[in-house]
Amino acid sequence: MAARIDATFARCRAEGRAALVTYVMAGDPDPETSLKVLQALPASGADIVEFGLPFTDPMADGPAIQAAGLRALKAGQGVAKTLDLVRRFRAGNVDTPVILMGYFNPIHTYGVERFLDDASAAGIDGLIVVDLPPEEDDELCLPALAKGLAFIRLATPTTDERRLPAVLANTAGFVYYVSINGITGTATPDFGAVGTAVGRIRRHTALPVVVGFGVKTGAHAAAIAKGADGVVVGSALVDALH
């Protein structure tokens, strides 16, 4: 599980490059197309895949990912069908880490213990749950870690030196640095400020630091990759698929 994430970053470091982390929405525009996209990403250069869990109120997502989530929900996508897509993906790929990214409500409704059992069995490597702060680690983070799943926390431009230790305390797999203030796929990052923030986070943790939000072009990704351990391309990819 989390070992796949560690092995991927070790391989990328050995190759002298940052990891390419791609985000797509599960079930968008329909389950079969979504599976084909998921299967194609590693062959197209993705080192890690973030698979979005659709939700009706995605507060951190910009227009592209919100629209993708609505398409997926309209097609009947939910937790069980999302885990089934990962299970089918794992039948042909046992190497590429898959991170499930979303919000706590669908997981809570599904049942936390059931979700963790099913996610582990499906081949999920880690979770990013954007609306669960460290103060609520007992809800999902600690049970996930006990199941061998990485729990990946977000650090933002407003995460100061007092807050950062709490953010990092139970984080596993990698740290996700949000490069902008705001929702996904909107503003362009200040690359100098991103580099400074990555350096600051590294002084507090040995975990890889991956940067996402606002990465719209290859030039953006290349600029961030100079200083980060990985770069997330999400909204731009979702837009390109539609």
C-alpha cells in the first residue's frame, strides 16, 4: 500500500526528476471511459494517480473538477463504484500508486471501517480528505494508517510555523502543498514563493513534498519540478479530457 508510494518517489529520485501526479475524477463521464483513462495514465507518464471521489459540495474544487464531479454523480458514481474501478485497474497494474482524493461525507455515509477495508482490498494506496483537519485524526486518519493506507495532508500558503507541525504529525506518503490561495485550477502560482514554501516544509519533514493547484501548463509543471518532489496536474487534465 503506502510502500508503493515510497518506491515510486525513490525511483523518481534515482532518475533525477520530480514525480508526475495526475488527477482525474472517478466515473467521469461514465465508468467505462473513466477506467480507460485510469489505465492509460501510467503509460502516458503518470507516476502516481489521484482518483477523485465525486461529491455534491466540493468546496476546494474549481469549475473544471466541479463539473467532472457532477457528470460522474449523474452517471451514478459513488464510493462502491469508485473502489470497483480501482479494483479493475489493479488487475492490470500493480505498481502505480492510486490516491483517493475527496471529502469525508461520502466516506462517513459509506461507513469508515467498511470503507477502509474495501479501499485496502481494492488496492488504494492513500487518501487525501481535504475537509478533515488534524484535530479530527481519530475520525479517519489514524484508522487509515492502522490499515496501512497513507493519509496525505494539505499544507497551504497560510500554514504557518505554529500550524505546520500539527499538519505533518500523522501525514504519510507525501505532503501536498497547495500552491495558491483558492480553489483548484484558477490562479497561477508564484513559483518563487512555492520554492520557498517547499524548502520551509522540508525543514520539518523527510517526506516528499508534492505541489498542486494552478498547474495549467507544461512550463508551470517544469518550474515547480525544479524544487518539488512531485507536481500535480489536475484541472488542466480534466479540461483536456473534455
